[in-house]
Amino acid sequence: MDNEPRQRIRYLRTRDGVQLAWAEAGAGPVLVKAANWLCHLQFEWESPVWSHWIRFFSSRFRFVRYDERGCGMTEGYAGELSVERWIEDLEAVVDAAGPREPFALLGISHGSAACIGYAVRHPERVSHMLLYGGYARGYLHRGDPEAEREYAAMRELFEVGWGKENPTFRQVFTSRFIPGGTPEQLSWFNDLCRETVTPAMAGRLMQMRGNLNVVDLLEQVRVPTLVVHARQDAVVPLSEGRLLASAIPGAQFVEVESKNHILLESEPAWSRFQQVALEFLGMPAAPAGEDAAFASLSPREREVLALLTEGLANAEIGERLSISEKTVRNHISNLFDKLGVWTRAQAMVFARDRGFVP
């Protein structure tokens, strides 16, 4: 991910003793993403399936995410699997990240349940809640016998072929998540399945998702909420997104045209998602013709960058803007993170090469 914020991975210990991996990238307002199915902090970083999501959010926010218990870089010992534990894990990550101001929550797929639980418990801490492809009830609570048989069959496949070198068994699962994926994307997702979780844990996690039910919490949500759902999502039916939006007071609802549970960078639905997400979260889109990286800079950071490109020292910038030299250093550190550079010279080259105009 050239010219993008760097990822910083850390660990925390949950209340029940699980060693949980979490990461942050970027700077600015805090956005915390709850863990979703098959996450791996390092493997996702340069993936052809998830990297555009990470770039999009970390270029505008201090983007915090984590690997759920039993997956990825989090300890293999998962302890108890329950909605309660998922909410507590999200609470632990927020406490570790330590945002000082109300922050935004991002729930993708089953991560929506943890976000909903957190928002109900801590409404004063949440500024916005963005739910994509989410659901409040698992497949065992939807009254759909065909879906239940389908998931039961997949659990059998997990036990037989999840960990094998041949990806045939995992392909059944992958093709439902990104049916519009390229061969490279499908191959990467197949590798992710084996890389992030054991066959036994995959079965446990799928069963837990089937039993998930937080419908009773929806009417208790009191934070601004946007629900976005792909119209032809084969993993989570559109009706589940509509249930979220209809039961959460005041929630906005947007359908995007896609068959993919994970929106891919090349499809128009991804552009639509970015547009509505930025509008909802109160973030400006990149002006026409301007590199998207600069859209994440605050007005003051843009001023500092403009003076930096003139070759001014920190003290001179501070004098020009009537701010302290320490404040200048803080702004420069933030804009370095947002632009993905490490030195003043790199920042100057980056700005000039991309036609930055303050």
C-alpha cells in the first residue's frame, strides 16, 4: 500500500484471558471497525479484496480494527463465543485505543451485532454508526429452512476440506462472498480461509453466527445510523438490512447494486458506498481533480503542508500561522501519517508531484 498510512499492530488481554490483536492506521477522527468473519490484520493489509477498504478509511480517519477471537493474529484459544463476548471485545479495543472524543463505529456483516450492542451500552461515546451488509439475527432465526440446510452442508465441508491444499471445498464458501471476484481475488480469499482460522474454529464461528440474535436491541439504539446493503447479497439477504434500518430509530438506508458481500474496488457500488459513507460521517469528498489523499487533511494541515512545501522551518510556520512550534510538529506528524510519508522532503515531493493546491 504505497503512500498510505502505516499499520501499527498491538495486543491486549481480554477480561477472560484471550490475547487479542488490534491495529490502527491513519490519523484524524477515530473510526472503530468491529471484527467480521475471517479477519487477519496482516494478511488483509495488501489484499486484493480488503485493501481498498483499509485505504479508504485510514486516509481519512484514525482507523482501528481487530482480529476476532479464534481468528487471524488473535490467539488461537478463543474462550467463549457469544454476542456478549463480542461486545466486550469491542469495548476492550476501544478502551485500548483511548479515543478522547465520541467516535464512529463500522460494522460489516456480523460485526454489526457488536456495534449495536456497544452503541446501546455507550451511546454517549458513539458519534455515528455505519453498518454494511449487516444483520441482527443469524440464519437459524430467519425462518428459512433452505438456508439452514445450506449452512449445515457448508459446516460438513469445513470439517472435510477446509485445511487442505486443494481449495475446492473452500471455493464453495468463497464464491458466495465475492461471486464477482477475479481469479486473483477468489484465490486470495481461498488462502485467507486457511490462513486465518482452523477447520474446527470455522465450524464453531459459523454455528455462533447462526445463533446470533440482537433484534431486541435495535429499538434501543439512540445514535445516528446508516445501513448500507448490496441488493443481491448472497450471504446476508437484503431483507436483513431492511430489518436493521426499520427497527433502529431514525436509521438511514441505502441499497447498492452488487452481488458481492464484500464490495470490490472495481465495481460502481464501491464508489457509491464511499460517497454515502463520507456524507453520513461528515467528511469531505476529494475535490474534482485532486488526489484523494489530500481530502483527509484538515484546513490547518493543508496550510501547514503548503508552507512546508515553501521550505519553511517549523518555527517559521508557527510564526506565519500564529501557533506554537509544538503544534506545528503535531500537525506535521498527522499529515505525514495521512499522506503515508516519513520525511519533510517526501511530503514536499508527494505534494508537488500530485498538483496539491492549498
